[in-house]
Amino acid sequence: MLDTPVESIPAARGAAVSRKHIQRRIFGSLLGLCAVVAPASAQVTFDVSFDASADVLTPTEKNNVTSHLRAAGDQWVAHLLIAGPRSIAIRVFIDNIPTANGASATTGFIGVLDGRDTYEQGVAYELRTGIDPNDADQDANIAFGLTYLRNELWFDPDPAARTAPVPANRTDAMSVAMHEIGHVLAYNGWADLNTGEPPAGYWSIFDSWMIPGQPTLFAGPAATDAWGSLPDLTIGNLMHWGNQTREPNAPPLQRCASQGTQWANGAPVPRTCSAPESQDAPASRDADKIAPIGNGASLIDQLMNGVVFYRGTRYDISALDIGVLKDVGLTTDGIFSNGFE
């Protein structure tokens, strides 16, 4: 979730993917809507375990991390349509990082879109299909910097209710947990962080909606409708919203080898590849020079912004985030069912 910006980003392929391209993708996405299934936040459980690196944490700290990640997961899945019970295993690490980061442990292969093998985040794949793409291994990895966890984060006494005031000198840990779950579910991919271009043979669904440029824009129809225009992605931190200042370039993401599409009974055979490295969110700052959260003035107000989290402030899942869930197929029964080539 939170942290100093980290992705280096796009130079531009010309801000222009053709209107025909965008219209075709919108058509394919919207036609993917299928049978309505029961809302299922109660059907999804989050099993939180700790890597040996987290042995430095006290029992209270582990309990706080567990309760917040579970509550954060519940917040997201409340917006999904899921057909049956799911169990998502989250592994927590302590790492030498300024804040926190998170991602699915693997990805799920969906099919071919616009000539590229298309992948969704592994946790999204499991929630949508009920098939665990990496079997008994953990489904998501979330890491915290120890100093950040102990000296910066404020753990809510009731992370589900979120009614206690957030201290003005601390960052809300629930906002951080929710941000990281956002990366686990949708906000991740392999687009080149210097150009905004996807790899030649594959991409994530999130990547597939990008229009490279400076800034790179996100052309998902539901997200665009929610925001009122094409929202921009953070320069140097591409899997996030908004821009304020350009950030230093970060090392490129690990990429998986391109694979040819395999089909069986008229559908792509699920396969997995290594998930993109998790993306850090912004560093914390005091909220003394910012408009109130929720006024719609800036993408920097968003939970998934890549510029800054302000202390003493709660961030929430917004209509823009729900639009992204639709654009990556998590609120449909058949992801891009008309879009495979």
C-alpha cells in the first residue's frame, strides 16, 4: 500500500490509442456481463499468516495486522459478485522498505486480447472462478517496513467500524491495508514504467486499459464514467492514480515469459505466471496543505493514489475503484467473454 513512489514511467507512445481500439474494448468488456450471482463478502475468508521475517512482531502487532488485513479484504469483496465460498491466504512479511507493499503471489491466464496473452491477478482469478491458481501456496504477499509499522501506522481499535478518530500524527493502517489489497486484486501489471508500453506478447487486464503518455491515461469505461474523464496514472508509480511531482525512476518489474494460448472445450486453459512485483504507494505527510478528502478535486484524494497519504486521514474505496473492478472483470461472471481472439 503505502510508500514512497516507485515505478518509473512512461515516455509516451503518443497519447493516442485509436477511438476504434477503445470502442472495441468497451464493447467487449460490457458484453462480458453475465449472470448475476449473490453478493458474497460473507463467503470470502482471509487467512493471514506470518513469514519468519515477522517473528520480530509482538503478539499484539500480529493481531493488529491480521484484523486490519481481514477487514480490508472484506471492504473490497463487498463490492464483488462471487458465486461461492472462497479462502484467500495472505502471507505477511517484514522487509527493509519505507512503508508497505502488496501483490497477488501469482496470476491467472484468461485468454488473448488484442494479440496478447492476458492475465488477471491470482487472487482475482480465485475469487472469480473458485480455482486456486497456485494450489496450497499463499495467494497474496504483503510486506511492511518495521519502523513504519511501529512508528507511523495507527491501528484502529475497530477496523471494520472505522469510527475512532485517526491521530493527526499517524497514518491510518486500515487505509494502508485497503490500498495493498487493491494491488492484490487489480492495480498491477507489466507495462513498461518508462514508456507505458505493455510487453510484446502479454499484459495484465489493468495494463490493457492504459493509453501510454506522460501522464499515462486509464481508458477503462467504468472507471472513466466514474471519474468523468480519463483518469491519469502516477508518473513513476504507474499502478496508482494522480500526479503532483515527478518521482525518481524505479527498477523495472520482473516479467514472465510470453506463452502461447492453449484452449480446451472452447475456453482458454488456466495457467499462471509470476505476478508483477508489488507496487508501493506514497509516503506519509502531515495534512496541513490539502483540500478535504472526498471533494472530488484531485486523484490524489483517492485510496489508490501514488503521490501521498496524509496523516490523520481515512481513505476509502471510491466509485473510481469500483469502476476499475468492473473494468478488470471482477463484477462479471465471465471476464471479457466476447473479447478473446
